[in-house]
Amino acid sequence: MKASELEYRKDLSLTPDIGQISFKDSRLILLDVNSLGILRESLISKLGVEQARSIMLQFGYQSGFSDYLQIKTNYTFDNEEELLISGFNLMEWEGLAKTVLTDVRFSHSRKELQISGHWLNSYEAEQHLIYHQENSEGVCWSFAGYVSGWCTAFLDTKVIAVERMCVGKGDAHCEWIAKPANEWGIEAHFIIDALKEF
């Protein structure tokens, strides 16, 4: 199977009589984006930007890692690359953002990976700008966490995704790159530190 052929909706189960939505073995909930934006803003106002960023990175990381395990367990792809890129299709199905991949390279045996792309229509950048002026750094924190978690589970070694361009700081789109943690310099220190327990 190719990643683009995966029809996630066929494996959604809606059982309103018990108040539950499921995707395979995982329980899901539907959340309004504005509510997530309010939660994000509450974290920023109560804990400060750095702590809020850490929490959102960790939240995204766990989501990406868990999604990978769910997809790998339940679907069979034509090859490893299709499995890897299926996570970005899943981000689209989950309504997070449209992903356009620009580079995909990896070697499981050598623990090497470099993948990059753009996020279009990022809900996280959209919500940030409702409450704040343009930022000096990328604001798609949970997205960077998600890609880090997904790619870490795929490669079985810590991978870190860094957002280099962001609508939340005035760029035309959100651009990111992911590679193993040991290949990053100071640019990724905050993210590596935030995810060190994962």
C-alpha cells in the first residue's frame, strides 16, 4: 500500500451511544481549534513562553510516536518510505496542516534520516497570531514535536524536527527539517532538552 492510498476514515468507528470515537484500537476526541488555541494561550500566559513551548513539544512528540505505532501495527505499506511519509498524510487527515515534503532520505541500518517540508494552513500558527504579534521564532511547537516523535519511532533513534520558517513569524509558509539529534547544533538545543525524557 502507498501512503496516499490509506483511507483512514474507513477505520473510524463512531459509537455515540457510549460517547466514543475510535481509530482502530485508539480512542479519539474531536476538539474545536479555538479551544486548543485558548489552551495554548493559557499555557503561555500562566507558565511563560519557554515552558509552554516545552509542553507543546512534548504533547506533539507523544502524539506522533503513538500514531506511528498505531499505523505500523495496523497497515502494511509497499516499502519503508511509504510508511515514513504516511505520518504526514495522517497530519492532514487529523486537520493539523497540509504537508508538502521536499526531501526524504533515510537508512535504517545506519540510523540516518533527513526529511524536510512545508506546512500549509497550520492551525497552530493561525491560533498563535490570534493572540500575539508575529514571533521571532517558529510557533508550530506541537507540529515539530509530532514530526520528532513520528520519525524517532520510525528510525528507532532520537530525531529532532526544527521549524526554520513560520507563518507565525511572518513567513509565507512554515518550513521544517528533521534529522537525528546528534546531527544538530545549537539551533535544536531547546527542543532536544525539552524532549530528553522521551
